[in-house]
Amino acid sequence: MPDARAEDVLPRESDLPGTGWVAIDDGFGSDAPAGGTPGELIDCVGPDFPGDDEVEATAATPHYVRPPGRLVHGFGVVTSTVEAAERAEAILSGRSFAECLGRSVAADLDASDSDAEVLAVDLETTDRGHRVRFTGGTGDGVRPVQLDVVCLRDDRAVGLLWFADTPDPFPAADLAAVIGRIRDR
């Protein structure tokens, strides 16, 4: 990938299964300076993540949503060397990163204007990465949100993808299809 692009390891709307997907924003990271890591990830990546001097480009997808509860989102980074990309991949695919990301998302959910209260956050390793499960409660009952976190790397480009659904996990076949479309580029 001599002309690596951060967008190449991220899902496009045309990669998503079925119809009815809506892009609800420009995605986080769009305000990050070229070659910078978005603030939302800085707390979770730690000091070994490639620094600004090793990051050539970043990109983020919108938050694609499809009612009633599906969400797909991604962040991509291109590093100056394969070794820096391997470090980024090791961090973004690691358990400690997924735990930190889960705590961060749970804190955002708890701080939202929603009546829901986060009751539990659980993490499990899957064959593609990690699944964070948020269990929230309202006066209407308890409902889990399943968030699959997947890391992809192609040479110097590294993508971090989120696949969320409720109450069940994002369908495995749909997740595999999106990943397959990205890898086929």
C-alpha cells in the first residue's frame, strides 16, 4: 500500500448490510489535525501508540445507524512505517484498550440526557476482537447494548471499527461481510 489512505481500512455506507442506514454525523476525528490522534482515543492508547511524528493521516466515518439499534463506526490511521502500524494494531486490538474504550463509552452513556443508567460493563474476547456489553436500566426494564471492537491493518494503515446492536450482538455474518468488503479493496 504505497499510497496508504486511512479511509481504505474503514467501512463505507455501501459496505453495510441491508438498507436503511443513516449517517448521523461526520464522525469523531474529523476535527483532529492532520497526523494527529483524535482526543477520544488518546486516553486509551497509552504512550506506546505512534506519536504525531509517526502518524501521516487519520480519518473517521460518520456514525452509521439503522433503527432500532444498530451502529457502525470506524477510525483509521496511516503511519510512516510498518513497525509503527504494527504497534498501533497491537494496542488497538488489545484487551486493555477495549476495556478502556468500554469504560469511556459507558461514562458517555451515563452522562447523556437519557433516563438509562449503566448497570454493568462486561468484556469478552471474540474471534475478531472484543465485545463490550453495556447493561442499562430504565423504568421500562433492563437492556443490553453489545459493542464489537475490531482492528484491521493493511501495511501502514490501521482501522478500528465499532459494530453495535441491541439487545443481541451485531449479526456475525453481517460483521464478517463488512470486514470482507474492506479487506477486498
